[in-house]
Amino acid sequence: MDEKEVRRIVETYSDMILRISYNYLQHTFDSEDICQTVLLKYMTNGKTFDTREHEKSWIIRTTINACHDLKRSAFFKRTVSLEAIVEKEAPVAPTSELLDEIKKLPLNYRISIYLHYYEGYSVKEISAIMDKPISAVSKYLSRGRQELKKSLTRDNVINIKAGELYE
């Protein structure tokens, strides 16, 4: 793989890999490790793809699998994040109240909503990426939106405009 192709892959997919892995792991450093792992796997496997969409789907699926592997590892179960032991908190980057509420959702709801609304995938595509039936993904999206609506209106965090989180 030539340097130009490596740069294209890193520039195109590194942010997406970091966002997806952070959604799964909720730790920045673990997300960065997953990003390196996925990019190295892509660059060393010699696999060719028919289209950019197929390539992107492979990267998303590989990212999700790497996150699952890390969460199942004994290392992940026995470690404590640095954030948990630091006495003085570092300044936190500004966050969206909506994203904060999305982070509170169960994993399948959170990932489905993220892939649909932030990455623009259809229910059918998400079904293939998550290796779940289409009906399950539809339920994840529907129930995730319901949970968001409840938490956002209950807490009066923000007003949801018609159609913003609904199809």
C-alpha cells in the first residue's frame, strides 16, 4: 500500500473510527487504540473493496468487533480509567446536551441512533453493520427516540423540533 493510499484511509476514516469506538467504550485512550488497530488491520490485510461504501462498512464492522473484543478482554475488566483516579478534573470539551442524552442510552439504541443520524446510514445498512435483523434495528431507533424524547422533555434540557429526531 503506497503512502498516498495510507493518507487517504487515515484522513477519511480516523475520525469516524474514534467516534464509533468512543460510543462503545466511553474512554478516549481506548478509542485511540481501537483506531490504530483498525487502521493497521486495514493496511496489512491486503483486502480490496468493490466500492468506497463497502470499504466504509468493513471499517465500521471491524471497529465494532475490535470494541467488543476489548470489552471482553480481562485487561479491560480489571483496569480503572485515569479519569476515575485523578483528583483534579481536566477541562472538558464543550458537549451537546443532545449528545449527552444519547450517551445515556443503552448500547444498541446509542449505536443505531449514531449510525442513522450522524453517519447517515439506512436501517438496512445498520442492520448489516450491526449484524442484527432489520426489525431489531427499527425497534432500537424507535425506542431510542422514545427514550430521548422522555429524558429531554422530562429534564427540559432542550425543545425538540418536529422531525428533528423522527422519521
